[in-house]
Amino acid sequence: MSHKVSVTVNGTAHTHEVEARLLLSDFLRHTLGLTGTHVGCEHGVCGACTILLDGLPVRSCLMFAPQVNGKAITTVEGLATDGTLSPLQEAFRDTHGLQCGYCTPGILTTMTAFLAETPNPSEEDIREALSGNLCRCTGYQHIVDAVTLAAERMAK
Amino acid sequence: MKPAPFRYVAATSIEEALALKAEHGDEAKFLAGGQSLVPAMNFRMAQPAVLIDLNGLNVLAYVKADGKTVRIGALTRYRTLQRNSTIAGQATLMAEALPEVAHPAIRNRGTLGGNLSHADPASELPAVVLALGGTLHARSKKGARTIAAKDFFAGVLTTALAAEELLTEIELPVLPARSGTSFIEVARRRGDYAMMGVACTVTLDANDACSDVRLAYCNAGETPVAAPRAAQALQGQRIDESTARAAAETAKSEIRPFGNVHASAAYQRHLAGVLTRRALLAAYGRARL
């Protein structure tokens, strides 16, 4: 049995018929072709597939596509505006906040929501907010630097 | 790593959800936040034939208080609880435990009712609800009943809920004046399940002696585990290093940790002793404020 999903992703409305068991992460990647959302562990641990659902970070591997009917989603593809990187993305580039880039989409979506809620974060706040996203390259220091820099620039 | 096929129904009322569960029993699962169920389905450890999605039932997401109890709708998400002033003021033990539950992205979806129904003995909130002596409200097509927290947790991932029942509300008594609480855990990494955790409440009489103490532990056995002997022994006593240490020794003998890849049972017991002493002293200090 298929289910109709009407969902707004990065400002664009989409309607598709999907199987109930289709994970939201696979819906984004395979049905919509938005491969910026990465899939790591598929059980909610690594954070690579994190997207913003109605503005809040959630694991797209832990939801089924029919569950987002009527919702609004932002993926990493939706963070830049008209080809201009967001302040957070810009700061990641400037401080080398990524190496292989696999974890980056999930970290960018998670920390975009974090900075919106916490405009003047301490390093401890940043590390706490990052705790649900695994990165195997950077040792996290450059990610913390990037988020700190983005917060400073956004405050100006 | 993909779930097996299932029939999906987004419930539009509690009655519809209960009717479906009555029809399909153990073949059906309720889907709340999905932060434990969906991983189990992705691993195919769980293969429900029918998935009854509760997420549209806003009527099950609330926090209400009348001065004596705090009543929490089962679909209330951790994120909401963490930012709720009633929880912060009248259910301080829960407020202290919530930041220890997984990570922000998980707390944005996970629900209190889902957590308790999943009944993972390593989870924080079952120990909190047990320590507070909460009452769990369940409904089925046939009617409603209440279950005391001490009777709710039946084993690893097992509760007293019948196949056709849904946990709808969690009722927590508000602690009397001159009470203090403390929740402390030790985990390998931030947001991981605790190797050991303790939930503690202390209520004092006019002479600063304990009139009521509760201790409950996570990852200390097949269910959240209380330590009634340690708590009872503090009755009528003031809590200081010496009485806290004695209670901690008793509590260590009351818990039944399994040991796991992260910590042996002996180390878990050791942690329980240290955490009990610290939690008792902290809760006592807060009760005297």
C-alpha cells in the first residue's frame, strides 16, 4: 500500500506516492535526489542524516517518509541562499571545519538550529550541541572553531 | 538496515489507535518518537505488521499541574519537557535527568511515554519515575486503568501494559516543601547510556532530619531498581559524609547490575556507591535551602 506525501523541502513543494517503510533519509536522497543528506549508521547514532524538520534537527533515518506529510524540511542544500554560503558554512570553510565531509551536512543542520536558538554560545555549549554528531577526521576542534567564528560574525 | 514492510496508519484519534491495537494486538506497535523503535525496525529486531503512528495526536502532548501532581501526556517530547517551567519548578528530578538523555536531535523527537513503554533499564527516565513514585495511566478499547511505577516495569524492554493498552499519561506527585532532588550518572561519552545513574529525593522534617528518602538506579538490573533499605535507614537521620557513605554501601548491595562491555558489574556497583553518596549530599543540601 502506498502513501501520499506532500512535503516542502528547502522551500519547494513535492508530492510523491511512497511505500510506508521508506526512510525519510532515503526519500530525500533517492526519491528527491537530494544527496546532500548523508547516511551513516541508520540507527540514530552518527548524526550524518540530521535534517531540520519544521526548524528542529532530527535524524532522517529514524522517520518514515509518510510521517512528514504536510511538514517543512530543510536539508544542507537549503542552507545557502542563491549560491551564497550561510555564515556557518562560510566559517566551516575558513577554519577547515571539515576534512572528508561525510558528517558535515548533519553538523551544519544541527548547528544552524543551535545558533538560531543560542546566538552567544560558550565553547561548552557548542560541544554539548555537537555531542550527537560523530566526526572521524577533525577531532572536533576545527568544528568548534567554525561554530565560534560563525556566532561572532552573526552577532555583528 | 532497512525495515521490513508494514501497514502504516496515522491515527487521527486515541479511539482509532486503540481500536487498531485491539484488532492487531502484539502484531501492531504504536509509533511515538521512534527513537528506539525505528532503530530496532531498521535492524529488523522488530518487525511489526502494523505501525500505528500517534504523532498526530496532539491531545496526548501536555504538561498540567494542580499543586499536588504534575500530569504529563505520553506524547510530550523531551525537548518540550526540558523547556517547561512546571517541570523545572515542580519535577526537578526529571528536569535534572533530561539533559542526560541522548542528544538534542534525539530529544526533539523522543517522548516520555515512548521511553517508559520501551522500558530500557539503562534509560534515565524510568528510574526518575520510579523514584518519584509516579502513576501511569493506560487506556485500551475496554477501558482505563492506573499502574504504579513500581509495578509498571516488568523486565528488560517489558512493561505491565497489555497488548491492547496504550500509556496515555504519566502522573508525578509534587514533592512536599523542604525536599531536594539529585540525578547523577556516569557515561563513557556525553549522551551515551549511563554505566550507572542514580535518581534521589530527600524530604526533611523541621529538625533537618530525613522524613522521606527515595533512591532509584538506571542500568542496575532488569528494570529500574529502587534501594528501599538504604533509603529507609536514613529515616530520622541527617545526611552527612558518614550517613551518606553508610547508605551508599547498603544501596550497592540492593542493586543487581549485569555488567557489560563498558563496565563490569563490580565497577557498576562501585559507581553506584560513589554516585549515591554524592546524590544524597546534593539533594540534602537542596532540601535545606
